[in-house]
Amino acid sequence: MSTDLIYLVTGAGVSMLGFRGFVTRAHLFWKILGINLMGSGIFLILIAAPPRLPGGEADPVPQAMVLTGIVVALSATALALGVALRVAVRTGRPYLEEEAGDPVDHPTAASEIRREME
Amino acid sequence: MTDFFVGVAVLLLITVAAGLIRVARGPSPADRMVAAQLFGTTGVGILLLLSEGMDEPALRDVALVFALLAVVVSVAFVKRGWVRMGLDEESEADRDSTAGGGPR
Amino acid sequence: MSALPWILDGVVALLLIGLAYRLLDTRDLFEATVLYIAFGLTLSLAWVRLGAADLALAEAALGAGVTGALFLNAYQRLARRGEGRTDEESSGLTVVDDRVDEVSPAAALASYGVWGLIAGGLAWVLVTLPARDPILPVLVDAALEDAGVSNPITAVLLNFRAYDTLLEIVVLVAAMVGVWSLDRGSREFARNPADLGDEPILGALSRLVVPLAGLTAVYLTWTGAYATGGAFQAGALAAGAGVLLVAAGFMRPVTSAAPFTRALGVLALVVFTVVGLVSLFWTGLFLDYPPGAEYGLILLVEGALTVSIAVILVELFVDVPAIPEDDPGLRVLDPTGDPLGRVISPDGAFIRGAEEE
Amino acid sequence: MTAASTGAMLLNLVTVLLVSGGAFFFAAGTAGLLRFPDVYCRLHAVAKADNLGLGLVVAGVAIQAGSWTARLQLVLTWLLVLASASVVCHLLARSSLRQGVRPVEEP
């Protein structure tokens, strides 16, 4: 019983910490980490909320849901990391433009200069 | 015996938590990675103790997966994680020679 | 009943909260990545304590192993942008978050106070949820006899709620296509500049670990029918072996550009759909397996899932967009154009080597 | 007291000794990780002390394990960790040297 309670509270804490990180950090990688932690916290809640079965195992239905969730979270993370890297390449900074505050680097300056030198 | 196994597992978990201080301190990425390696090895130990302590044979499989995946993360790091930050060629050569002969 | 299990739960819980706090608070991306791996391993212990050994397996393999490798990969790609730069201002620009506002301790405390209140409220709601008698496990138990497998989780995943799993593999394929279409530039596996020669000992390790991981993957797929295990855990483990093969240089880094890998990636989707259609003609319901054939069909789908998940995960690792050397706006050491080896910033100023001018 | 229960008690005692020894080496490895001056020394602590600790824990748990297949799996897991940890630590040390991380000088 108390094991469930401990992890329920932990799940609430972790998901809120993740949400806070997602909202307050400008760096895209930390946003992705924040979303992942938020998801992990919610997974914890999903498993800890229903009662254990007599044998001590967790309820199989939420277990199957969370198993699906872990895989989906992983594929979303991979895609998000790819997008974040593209943003970093295009703008020179791993932040979303409107958040960065400073003007975006001109994307063609470096290649133009190199072409001139060659 | 059950209590003993769980108790030692708690002890090992505390040593892991202490080892994570190294992740925060660094200084080099390799130092942080060593701490992750420590977590992998100790995690296997914790899982094996719990498999007896909680009487769950399936945890031995989890321990085996821990051991296998710890290798993948570390190798991914060695191959992909190292980045020379702000080191230029001369200073690197300099470091190499003073290091008492790196691998050639 | 002693208090020791509670102490164990308490330490795991504190570790989870502490790791989550620290990894979202630090400014060093590498530290955050390693802490995230540690978080995954700790979460795996939490699943063990909650009686969810299947999740512990999946978390260790996916949450800590493959996600960790993905983040390390992306970290390196991002950090290479800062490579070779010596000036204070711009070195390590992208892997050290410089956009964290300095706030007074009081303001930080107030901020965490507000978030803590929200978390506390959530926790209070959860803890005071009325206790209910289990309904779903009873239903699962009653239906398990006709499911064809005796592991209730596999039964839920591949029989009772097979739609979910079918759509899940659609999500995986979509992610693969997405990552693949992001990579506009080089499809080549970017080599680490520090990776000077080959590592014979890494090859020896791969020869030891890869067959063992493959064997364990097959074992997990097989036992998924009646005990802890299943296609997702097995696929993740096989993907780990694949990542090791790529890293050790044994496997040419085939990306989704190769038709063979694409075919393997969608294999599970095709097999699953065909099985669904066959059962549609047989029983009149999509994915309602014909009686008597459940076990064989589930095993077939599980095998295909293991292969596809492994291939897709390896591709997600390999296919993270490389940053092409000639990418506009990229500050790189120019290897050929400038004999002085100067570093050029996008606005045309020489960052390094300007003194010699 | 029958001979069987005496034997079980002896086995329990051996398990306690082995696992306690294992815990000691784990603690020593962590202490080394925290206290040693550079990455090479720290690798040394983790690669050696922890694997010995795990070996002792495995031996202790194997005595209590119910079946021979379980014992075999335990020993195999340990051998795998032993092989992989030593190789990984070697690789970490080697790449550290290549990256120009300087070992501490002798005092």
C-alpha cells in the first residue's frame, strides 16, 4: 500500500519538475528532456494508482499502455532531437527564434565568404 | 535472509547515489561516464539482490539487460560523445607529448 | 514485515526527484544526458518495486539504453558546432545553455514554491483517490483462456487491444520517415574526429556481446507469450546490439535510404495488417484472431515486431541529421580554403587567426 | 538441531559474509570514484573494485538460488559484466588519452 503512495507522490513531483523544465528552459534539448520526464512521471502515476494484484504484480492493462507509451515516447524523442538539431543548424542556435531574443544569423554569410576566398 | 538482501540493496543504492556526485562535478565527460558505468554495474548487483529478496526470478533477466545496455551506452559515448571543445592542434600535440606518450 | 522495503522505496523516490531536479537545472548538456541515463536506470528499479518487471525490462533497454545513446549522439552532433573555437564568448555555445536567466534565490524559491504547490495538489488528489476494486484485471483474467498466450500483458498488447499496438508501430514508422526526411545533407555516418584508428578490443567485445544480445532478444520474444518479456523489450535489446555493431564498424551504417532496411522497417506493419485482414475474412472482425490460431499468429506478429522495432531504432540512431560541413550559417574550421586555418563566423569576421592578418 | 538445518545455517552465514564483502567493495569503488584525483585513477576504482564486489554478491546470491539454471544465469551475467566493464573502462581511458586529458603527475 505505502509503496504505491510513495510512487504516486514521486510521479506527481517528477511530472511537475519535467513540466517546469519544459516551460522555463529555452534550450530545445532541455525542453525535450523535460517532456520525457513529464511522461515518465505520468507513467509512474498510471502504474502506481491501480491496486496491485494478489500476487504483487501491477495491473496488466496499464502496464501494456505504459509499455506502448515508452516506445512512442522514444520515437517522438528521436524525431524531436532531429528537429532540434535542424533548428540549431539553420539558425546557429538551439533555441526557437522568437525566444532567442537576438537576431538570427544570416544563413548564407559563411558560405558566401568561403566562395569568395576560393 | 530476505531482509538482509533488501538491506544490502538499499546500501548499494546509497553508494550509487553518492557516486552520482561525480556526474555533477565532472570535470571531463569521461568522468561523468565513469559514474554511469558505476551505476550499470551496481544496478546489476541491486537487481540480483532484489531478485532473491523479493523472490522474483524475472529480475535476473532485467539484470542481464542492464549489463548489455550499459555496454551500448558507453560505446556510443566513446564513439560519439567526445568533442574537442576549444582545443586547437598545437595545444593538443603539446598535451599528448607531456602525457608521457599516448597510444601511437 | 520490516521497514526495509519502504526505505528502499524512499531512496528510489528521492533519487528520482533529485535526478529530475538536477538534470533540468544544470547548464551542462552532457551532465544532463548522463543524469537522464541514471534516471532511466532508477526508474527501472521503481518499476521493479511496483511489480512491473516487464516495464523494468523496457525501461532499462529503451529509457536508459537506446534513449541515452540517442541523446549522446545528438549531443555530439550539436557540440561539433562549437569545436575548434577558442574564443571565450563562442566556445561551447550550444552545449552549455546560456539562456538561463540569473534570478535571486528568493525568486527561485518562490518559483519552486508555486510549482511545488501544483505538484502537491496533484499528489493530494492522487493519494485521496477512492480505492476501487480492480475491474480490468478481472476482465483480463476471464478472457485469458482464449487469448492464446498466458502472459496477460502480451494478451492485452497483441490480442485484446491489438489496435493500439498496430497504431504504435505506425507511430514508429512515422518517426523513422520523419527523421529520415529531416536529413537533407550527408547520409554518411559522421565519424568522430577523435576516432583515429580502429579499436581491436571493441571488435572483440562486439563479438562477445552481440550474439549474446541477439540470443537474449530471441529468448525475450519467446518468453513474452507466458512470462516476462515481449517484442518491445526484445526489439530494444536487438537495437542495442545493432548500435554496437555500427559503432564498432562491423555493420556499414545502413540508413533508411537503403531499400532493404526500409522493407525491414515496415515488415511488422505489413505482417500485422495482413494478419488483421486474414482474421477479418475468417471471423468477420479486424484483428479478431481465428480460434485455435491465436498463439501462432501472435508469435508471428511478435517476431515481425521485434525485427522492425530493432531496425527502426537503429535507424533513428544512425539517421539523426548530420551537420554538413558546408551548411550555411555553420561556423567550421575551413580545412582547405584558408591556409592559415582561420575560423570564419557567419558575419564574416575571423574568430581565430585574426592577429596574423 | 538436525544436520540439515545446521547446513542451511552455515550456507546462510557464507552468503551473509560474501554479500557483505561485496557491499564493502562496492562502497570502496564509490569512494575511489569520488576521492581519486583524475579520470584514470577513477576508472581503476570502478573497473576493479565494483566487478569484484559484483562477483561476491553473485556468489552469495547463487548459494541461495533455487535452481542450477538460475545459478548459471547469475554467473553468466557476472562474466558479461566483467568482460564489458573492463573493455569499456579501457576504451574510456584510451579515448581520454587521445583527447589530451593529462594524467596527474607523480608527487
